[in-house]
Amino acid sequence: MNYKSEYTILKQIMRLFSRSDCSPSEFFTHFCDICVSGGICRAMAVHATQPEENILAVNNLTDEEILSLKSNEFRKSLNLMYSSPHITEFDCPGLPSSPTLFPVNSDYMLYGTLIVFLPDSEKRDIFVDLFTHLAAVGASFVERFLLKPSFSASGMDLMERDELTRIIDSIPEPVFYKDSNNRYRICNRAFEDFTDTKSSDIIGKTGYDILPGQQTERHTGTDSQVIRTGRSQKYESDYDNGDGSIRHMLVSKNPLFNREGEIVGSVGVINDITTLKRVEQQYEEKNASLMKINAALLATQKEILEVNRRLTESEEKYRLLIENQREFVIKLDITGQIIYTSNSFDKFVSLTFDDKNSYYFQDLLMGGDRVKFETLLRDVSINDNETEIEVRIKVGTTFMWISWSFKSVQSTARDLDFIVGVGRDVTMRKKAEVELENYRSLLEAAFAQSPNPLMLIKYPDKTIMIINEAAQRFFELAQDSYEDKSIEEIDFPDEVFFAGNKVNISSMLGAEKIYYDSYSSVEIRTRHSSGRELWGLLYATPIYNRIGELISYLMIFPEITDLKEAEKRIDDQSREMQKMQKLESIGVLAGGIAHDFNNILGAVMGNISLARFYGGDDKISTLLSKAENAISRAKELTNQLLTFSKGGSPVRKTASLNEIVRDSALFSIHGSKAVIEFVLDNNLKPGLIDTAQVSQVIQNLVMNASQSMPAGGAITIKTENYVVVGNELPVDPGDYVKVTISDTGCGVDPEIADRIFDPFFSTKEDGNGLGLATSYNIIKRHNGYINFDSSPGGTDFYVYLPVSSEGIAPAFSVFDGRDNFHGRVLLMDDDSEIRDVGRNLLKIIGFDVQTVDDGAELLRIVTQARGQDELFDLYIMDLTVPGGMGGKETTEELLKIVPDARVIVSSGYANNEVLSEYRRYGFCGVLEKPYTITDVKNVLKEINYA
């Protein structure tokens, strides 16, 4: 990118942003002109939704492109983007390029879209990032125009500086700005990395404080020259990395003008040209080397001409000697050109007298044999040894194999004269060798491609002939661990089981008996060093030759690991399904009981709360407190029952696991002989949980740990962040909080390990079998995972809960009688006692309350109140109304009448979605039955009711 031009464009846009007399239409018209004329896009248009929906500006678009922006397809793309703002590519059929849509939105509203035709460039990603920031600038201008705030000059400078900083941080090359005193005022992240210095240590400093000493004078001098002359400077400079290495840099500096046209500093961009410099140096070195090689070649050419002359003189001396040889005789020069061939060779390859002197020997060879022969030429040229080679010679439409022996013939001056070769036809032998090799290659390929582990063992010495890769993996054998060894010498794994019994596989496969018996479909299992078990079947077959002699033995181990693992998964799923069926059966019973029982508890607890509020003597207050505690315990029992019902779906919020774990564990251990040690991660991520249900899980697990150590012992509770990868656990991959509860008790009997999470299963005389079953169901409905490891020395329970992406909400204190509220409340509940208690509780804290028994009556009252302009400030609705309209259906209709109505859902029993996802159904809060005055006030604070 041309950072000077990009910076100028950004500066022009920021100046345009500062104008107070500019409407959105004028702003975006000038905005498009700057972007298109500056070359960062080919064409551009702006579509606005505020203050009215239209096209505000069009620049450099063709007629076809303008028509495409008016099409229904483009309108659909805009609608999709406005419903979920993100950068969108719009495909324009029939046009050479398509626009990119950038949403112009702030934290408060979506104002429109930049429709940009970006240039085709390798740095397209940088342009996309640039226009993302420019769209934010446009949103800020429109927001300022619509809201008409009064911006001070300093405020605008801060906004410009923030936008500029974010934009230049996206530039990959180091960029900085110095004022007229040569002090750094702005730098991007790339400049921080280049100088290995944080921006906080750069801003306000001079080059003498940041750069190596010898280069500072030059850099500072060019800065002064740019400011003095107002002209740009570009120069190369070396930069010492501090470790002895040097980087070569191209530095560009440009003057920066203020609004009055005065030079206020300089802007610099640094490009690393170290690689370019290194390439230039390598080019110069290679060029010098090629010049030397060229000179050597010229000298060699002269020597070759002299050798040819000498060879011609001595040729006649040997012609008569070799004319009648049965072997082939050939004489070549150092380049391979044919000087002489015997009659036997001419007849063999059908060469005429005129042809052969214009041939190079390489021309007669096939494919790769030419390279082999040229290598031989170089070797023969530098030594006197006889060199042998087998090559293929073209003969008509086929080829023949010739075995050659070449030797250089030199003069007394040790100068090379020529090369003489003697050859013989070995085609028949080579064909036999090739056929044998093809057969072996075919066999090896078949073994290698087989997905099943295979072994071929030679008899009688029992050496390994072939072990394919599948067998190497199955038995964890290295490539060189079996070569030239007998089967008894192979270092097989120690953990191998044959037909269910542990065996020494080397001894078993080396036993004489196995070579004369056949094995079929016998299971073999081996445990890898990683801990994973592999299963296979053993098929063994002896191989005899034509006269009946045993020559080898083939063993095949078809792998059935996947089948075994699938069988185990099916068994696990079957047990899991049986467990869930039991839980579903209990849920049907638990849900009905919990609903009716919670209504009764609600009336009792509400009246007790009222009695405590109105006061009395200390004895009565003490008795009421005990009654409240008893009802709280009864409420905990209904919560356990709800966990099995469809109403036990957790109402999840972001919360700290450390606090819940510590408080719940200390509460459960009270009165026990066991001691607790906490190992809590201070950086533990918050969980997305139902705090009451998770507290119940921790209490159950700690109580079980304590009961497993009646004489006392140690309980260790550890929390940590955990990342689930792949399918290591039966939950979705991602971030989790892991809670580990360990004891030093007697452990879990392996015979009952599969049943400990079953409902109503307990090994305790006074146990009800709901503790671990409840815990299992709670964690399951939190999309988490619970499991355990046990031994006679103790048990470790592991709980995995999903991490929340939100922050922890502030805690609310307990409210006393001084807290007061006001407004009109409409309370709906089918139980008359709950209505009476609720009315009294709400009146005590200041509300004017009206009650109804179902949704239809509530809607009638609201419609009437709306006509009289006397709407209610708050609605509290029971979720379930037998035979009538419940809270879910009523709220849906109420929001059609009063869209901004604040509705609190109140229930002791709900379906899987309503309480856990209450906002989705239009509720703003949850009031769980039974409730007290303090519970009501806490909910009002949570929904920010004033």
C-alpha cells in the first residue's frame, strides 16, 4: 500500500468528519469522492436507513451497476445484513466485479451500508480492514448528526486520534509520527515490534532514546530536513538487531500539515528490504561464478579439439584388430559422440556408415539410461579405472540390454584422447530379472496396500520375509527392528492376549506347532504404549512348494478394534438409555408432587414471612424462624424431586464456582470427622449454572465422601479450567470448569460401579438413593459431564460444567423492612392462598396490588385499564393454571397489548424451557415458590425496578 496516500485520505475524511455544517447526504457524497479519487476503491455508493432509507451517494458506478443496486436480489442482501450486521460479498451476475457491503453501525444503531467496489489486489484484506474502520467513522458522524450533541474541539481530536490509532495499527509495516521537536507522538504496533519497545516507552522520546547510537544522527537529520523543507525523504538504512545481525530498511518520511497548512511534524513508514538485499548479493555472486565457469568451458573446448585430432591419427592402428570381434566395440570422444563402432555393433543397431559419425552414444539410449551414461562419462574422464554399466539400446521399435565396460585411453602426456567401450547382449538375462522383480514388487505392493496386519515367515529358519505397515502399527514395531531376524528375536509388546489369555507372542509364533496347524478367527488383543487396546483375529496358513515341502507361513491379523469399540459404545448407550428411562419414570411422579407441594409451601412460607414482618415477642420470632428453616428443607426436597421431572431444567446464570464449591462443601462437612483441603484456581473462569442445583451436587458429593470415611479422613476439592478437545469426553468440545472431589475412603465396589447413578440405589441403610442420581441429572441438564475413578484407597469424582462468556453479575444484599417500592401490581395465581399471601407481601413493601385467578381475567382487566390510561407497573404470573390460561400464554397476549410490560414468572414447577430461558418467552425475572419478602425484593433489584 501507498501509506502516504492512505494517510492523506484518512486525514481528509477526519477533517470532513469535524464539519458541523454538513448533512449525512453531503458527508457521504464527499466521503465517496475522497475514497474513489484516492484510489482505495474503484467505485462506491452509500445506502442509508437513517434518517430515511435511500441511496445517499453514488460515485463512479456504471449504469448496469446502478441497476443491480435497485434489484430485488440486492434488496434481499441488504435486509439480511441489517438483520445480522456483518461484512457481506454481493454477487452481481453479468458484472465484471461485485461490491462488498460494510455495515455503518455504532453500539446503538445500524445507520446504513457502504457499497464498495474494491480493487483486485493481493492486499485486499488490508482494504477490507480499512473500510471496516471507515464505516465506523461514518456511523459516528450520522449519530452525531441525529442526536445533535455539542462536541468540543478536544473531543473531536480524541475521536480522530482513536480512529487513526486503530487504523494505523492494522498496517503491517512500522508507522510513526514525530512532532517538530523530533519527539515521537504516535506509533503503531508494528513499530513497537520493530524497536522491541512498548508505545508507552516510545511516546514523548526522541530517536536518541530509542534507536541505536550510530544511526540516530542520520534519522534525526532527515526528520529535520523534512520539517524544514516540506519535502518527502526516502533512504536506505541498516538496523542493528542487538544480537549481531543486521536488517536493511527502506525509510520513507513525509511532512504532516495542520489545518492551517503549517508543518507540525513528520510521518514515517519503514519497509524491511533485508530479503531484497540478500537476493541482490546472491545474484552478484552467482554472476561472478558463471563468468569463471564460462572461461573454463572455453579452455576445455580447445583441449577437446586437440584430443579429437590425436584420436584420428591413431584410429587406423586399431581398426583391423577389432573389426571381426564378436563383442561390440565402440570408441567415443569425451562428450559421447561416436568416433568408431565395430561391424558387430553396426549390424546390431542397424547403423550405416554415414549415420554413425553424426550420432552421440546418448542418442541410442532409453530414458534414464542417458543420465546414467553421462555420469559415467564424467567418472571415466577423471580416473583410469574400468567402469561397467548396463543400458538399454534402441533397436527398431524396441530396445535391448547391453552390458558395457568403458575405459579411457590416454596419451603419454596423460591427456585424455578417447573412451573405448566393449559390450555384450544381456537382454535375456535382464528380462528374467525384470520379471522376477515385477513379481516381487507386486507381492510387496499387495502386502503394503493390505489394511490388515500381515506377516510372511520363512521356514525352517523362521526369519521374517515381510511385515507390512499395518502389522508394524498393530504390534508397535520399528522399521529396522525385524530385518534379518527370526520370529523369536522380535521385541513384541508385553501386553498381548491370545484367546483371552496373556501370552508371549514371540514364543507362540516361534513354536514349531504353529507351522503345521491352521488357526482361524482366534481373537488377539494388544495394549499399546499409549494405553489404547487394539483387537484383531488370527488367521494362520502354512505354504508348501510343488513337491509338498513347507517353505513359509502366512499370518493375517484382521483388525476389529472399531468393532469392539462400537460394541462397547452400544453397551454404554444401552445402560445410559435404561438409566434415562428410570429418571423419566420418576420425573412423571416427581413433577406432579412438586407442583402441588410447592403451592402449599408457598402459602405457609408467605404467611410466616408476614408474621415475622409484623413482629412479636422473641419466643414467637424464634418459633417462626424454625418453621421457615423447616420449610426451606422441605423446599430442598422438592428441588430434588424437580430434578427428575421436566420442571427441573436449570435456571442458569453466570456465577463463580469457587464460592459455591467452598460454601457448599463447608456446609455439608459440618459435624463430620473429615477435614477439607481446598485447591482453588484463582483464575477460574465463571460457569453458566443454576447455583442452587450445582450447590446441591457439591453437597451430595462431599456428604458421600464424608460418609465413606466414618473414622475421619481428608477430602480434597480442586477447581481448574479445562479444555475438552475432540471426543475425549461425551460433551461438546470447548471451555469447561472442572471440579475434582477426592477422598481417602474405602472406594466403590467394582460390582456396583455401573449402578451408583441409578435412582433409589443406595448402599446405606438410611439412604434414599437420590443423591448421586440427582447430581447426575443436574450435570446432564447443564450440558456437562460427571464421572468417577475409584480404588480401595479412595474415590475421585470429576464434574465438568460449561464456561460462561459473560461476566459475573453483582451480588445483592439481604433487604430489611426499610426497603420500599411503589406502583401498581397485577398478581395472577390459581391458588387463593397464594394470591392472599402475595397481595400482603407486596403491600408491605409499598405496592398497590390487584389479584386474578387466570390469564383470561388478567387480559380483560389490562384491556379495560388501558382504555382508562391506568396501566399496571408490574405483572407477576403463575406459570401453570390447571384448566385455564397460564403465564406463558398470557404473557404472549399481554405483550401484544402492552409491548413494554414488565412480567415476572412465579412457579415451583416448569417445563424444560420456560424457567431456564425465561427471557425468550417475554419474562424479565423469575420468582420461585415458595418465596419470602426478601426473595421478592431481590427479584425487584435484579430487574432494576425503581
